[in-house]
Amino acid sequence: MYSTLPEYINDISRISSLLEMNIALKDFSGAASIEVDTDDYFEQSKIVHDLTQKNRANLVVLNGTLLLFIAGRFESFVRSTFEELCDNLASGTDRFKKLPKDMRENLLKYTAEVISSPRKYGHGDQGVKAFIKILSDNLVDDKDLEEINSRCISITTENMRPTILSDLFKRIGIRNLWEKIGQQAEIQIMYETTDPNKAKNEAEKFLNIFMDKRNSIAHPTASITWPDQEYLKTSILYFLRLGEVIDKILAVIELDIKRKMTDQN
């Protein structure tokens, strides 16, 4: 298990709890008028009840906020897990030249990208200097590999759609991530199929539609459609399962890549 998974699961579970609260507030708003006692507790209950009635139609906006958080949290999880995988691979060898060819090439490519536009990716001058030094050390053949620019090779500028997620892992030579996702029992059970290709297609389709909804909320128009509670419940389950499956798949891939690097020695 990668260190990024437990916190990710906790955060998505927190969203589930917030959704339950939102559902409870909606149900509360539909309750009959409450007879108010003089007790402070019942006074506060009446205040909350009045507010939920006043905002009953607005509670769907909270659903949209939760959806945005899920999208951002998933994207952060993917990048952080990818960085940890890259760091693990680097720690498994003593020379930069022994890393997978795709990984070496893309470390050069994306380090150059970050160095050319550091603020675009949230880095300052000191970060640029550190990235240059690390890359310079990497390229010295007789110098032990201590670290790599994993925060550079992980950069993305688009939503974490299926193609972006796939392209990210291709940077280190992993070219069949979605095929492996479709082969996992958890994904097949979720889509009630034993066909890996169908499970893969359904999982990719869901993520694409989810990101479409994410963008419609982030850039709203007058005709925006807010997600309902059932869709959020489905999304929470999807992202929990997908995160767990990605973690499991990458653990196996990491072992295989390390074995290949060892065989090169």
C-alpha cells in the first residue's frame, strides 16, 4: 500500500459523512412544523428547521461543492501516488541510467517544462535551483542516484480524465493501466460484469462524465444541473474503489519494474 491511500480513503469517507448530513438536512426541512419548548435545545432546533426550509432548494449547491472536492482529491491522490511510485523506483537503483527509458526521458522533458514556467506549476526560484541541481546530479554517470524530480514528471494541466491518467503513467513506461483496472474483481463487481473490457469501458465512461459535471460546476452557466444525492453516493463508491484498485495495481507493477532494473545489473 502506498502512503497516499489511507488519507485519500479518509477524505472520501468524510465526503460520505457530509453527504449524509446534507440528506438529513433536506429531510429535516421537509418535516412538519416543530412545537417549540422553552428549552434551549428546542429553540436551536427551530432555528435550524427554519433555515433548512428556507434553503431547501439551495441544498443541491452543497452537493456540487462536494463533487468538486471529490474531483480535486482524486487528482491530488493520483499525482501524489505517481510521485511516490517514481521515488520508490529511484530508490531501487543506484544510477539514473538504470531507470526505465521512458522515465529518464520524461524526467528531462518535464523538469525542463517546470524550469521554463515555474510559477505556472507553483514553484519559485529556489525550487528551480533545486530541480536543476537534482537533474544535474542525475546525469553524472558515476554519481549515486539519491533523488529525482518526481514533482516535475507528475505535472498535469488538465482534469484527471481517463486519457490524462493513462498518459501520466505512460511517462514511466506503464501503458496498460486501464486494461489492468478492468481486470480487477472490484471493478467488475461494481459494474456487474465478468468482461474486463466492459468493466474498463464503464469505468472510463463514468470518470469522463464525472469530469464533465465537475467542469459545469466549476464554470457554471444559467442552465447548470446540480448533482443529486444518488449520483454523489455512486461517485463516492466509484472513487473509493478506483483508488484502492490503482494502489493495488501499482504495487505489483512497481515490483516488476524493479525486477527488470535489477536484471540489467
